[in-house]
Amino acid sequence: MLKNLLEQVIDQKGNSSPKTFSYITKRKECQNFISLTKGKKPLFLLVIGSTETALIPGLSAAGKNIEQLKLTPALDADFLVLKKEEFKNNIPISPSGIPSPAIISKAMTEMLELDVNIVDVGAFVKPFVKHISLNMGQAKCISTGAALGPIKTDFLFQKGEKLGSSLVDYPYVIVGECVPGGTTTALSVLCALGLNAFDLVSSSFPEGNHFWKNQIVKDALLENAKAFPQIKKNPLKACEFFGDPMQPFLAGFIKGAEKANIPVMLAGGSQMLAVYYLAKLLMGRDPNDTVVCTTSWVTNDKNARTKKLAEMINAPLISSLVNFKSSKYEGLLAYENGHIKEGVGAGALMIAAELYKDSTQEEILSNIEKIYSTLNFPVENSKEDLN
């Protein structure tokens, strides 16, 4: 890791490298992607969805409690798009009281003046803001071995491919996600596709929750082992049996974007690495001009092994180097202690700030703190508040 970071300071030509991100794996491919996108203004696409897997107690910190967790994707989407005076609810917080990474994403999308599109592929609650609705309902728990079913899986893949091929007016697209419980469905899909990914995926909990997460996935896979011959013939069926709605949609999106020669920045950690691997298997090769971008809180997570996972699937991984060590807000400092780590495209959007506007870490943190300073968390939201 130290060598990787040092290489960012001075490249082989002796040039100063970017101050706010680091190449973690596949340096050449990462450099090529940066060359393609430097100085260009991307579209930001946020894909929201839900899985009943997240309702298992102790599995996700993407909400103060189980009922609040159901609201998280819709709340993150609304907060991201609405102006302060229009957003009447409170942003999601973790059981420890740490606010959503949507704060980071909103600060970056406003600073860069990005177009933001929301796609609901299957959330418990629909967002208030204008969005593309493909909502055929949330995924069932992976323990059922029928998380999405064949019709929903194929529909989402096809719609993703269609959307990916249509965004030709943008030089590249950043795709973020909000799927509570998504690192567990990422683990289940990776394992269903034949990888031993246990203990490698990250978590929104500071200490990680591998024992619990691993057990849930192992039980689901063992109880539904009859699915494996079908998955071997068609990798997309891993989502059908053990995934969430974001995964087939984005696998299709990558395929469609490549057809239209649109570079794609997959904004996230473990969840986007699973999507990358799925797309790779479906296409029979590494997707062109597609990278995974995340935060340093993910790549430095001592309770996960993100770099190893990226190397296993041969994915180009870039990490933001932005940190909150100097922040005056406890809710942001908590990220340095392993809380939350990533989500709603946070890491990639901070990288985009360097690419598009040459923003420094100090400027990025300042804009995030400006958003944070406008917030308070006095009461919980209810489903009625959103409708």
C-alpha cells in the first residue's frame, strides 16, 4: 500500500500526480481512465434499491433501526436533489448516530454543478423527487434462494443496457448506489459466482460484521445449492437467486455504455466490485473504460481486504485520499474511526472534484462541512413523511 501511494507522488516521467486519489490496482488502466475523463464534466446517476436481507438485525448500519433503514434510499435521493428549504425530512443516520454519506455526495454534486438522475430499481419507498422508476419491488432475502426471480432480473438487465447506451451526451458517467444490506448481497453473488470472498467485503459498521454476514451467506448458498448449475451456465442468475436489484441493472448498464463508448466510473467499494465482476463474466472479458472508485475509508479498512478482492477479479480500483481528520464535526470525524465509509457515490464524486475542477482536499472538506453545518437530527422520519 505504501509503495502504491508513493507512486502517486511522482510518476515515471517525474510529474506530480493528483493530490486527492490513488491507484490501488491495475495502474495502467486507471491512468488511461483518468486521461479520458480529466477536465470533463460527468453525469451522476444514483441507483437506489432495497433487499429484505437488510432487515436481518445487525446486518446493516444504513439506518438508525430496521424501520428507518427502509426509508434510507428514498431519503438519500431526496436529500441529494432537493434544496435545503424543500427537504422536509431528516437524512438517514446509523445506529451510532453517524449521518449518511449523502452529505458528501450533495456537497460534491453542488460544487461541480452536476446533472443528477435518480433511478429506482426496487426500493421499499419511492423518493419524492423526480426519478426514473423501474420499481418492481424490493428483492427478497437471499435465504429464500429467490431474491429477484428470472423476470425481474432480465427486465432490470435489459433496462440498464438501454439506459447505458443512451447517455451519449455525456463524456462519462459516475454511477453511485444506495442499497442497504448491499455488501451482504455483494458477498453472496461473488460466492455464488465461484469466488471465496468471505472476510473480504467491507461493512458500514466500524468493526465489520464478517461472522454474521458470512453465516447468513453460507446458509443461503448451502440451502439453495441446486441453483449453482444454472449460475455456472448464466452468471446473471447469481442475482436472480442471491442478489439485489441494483446488480443486474448496473451489469446491463456497463454493457450498454461500452457499446456507446461511454466511460463508466462505478462509485462504491465491495458492491461495485461485485457488479464489475458480474459484468465481466457476462461480457466474457474486462469491460472497457470502466473503473471502480471508492473512499480511503474502504481501502484502508482493517476489517476488510478490498485490494485483494479487486485483484481477485482483476478490476481497476481507484481510491480517494480525502480524509476528515481535521474536521470540526464529530459526525464527519467518525468516518476516520470506520463508521459508514462509503455510499451514494461519495468516493468517486470526491475524485471527480479533482478531475473536473482541480479541487484540493481542503476545498473538498470545506464544501462538505458547509452542507453538514446546515443539518440537524432532532426527530425520526416516518413513511408517511415521504408520501
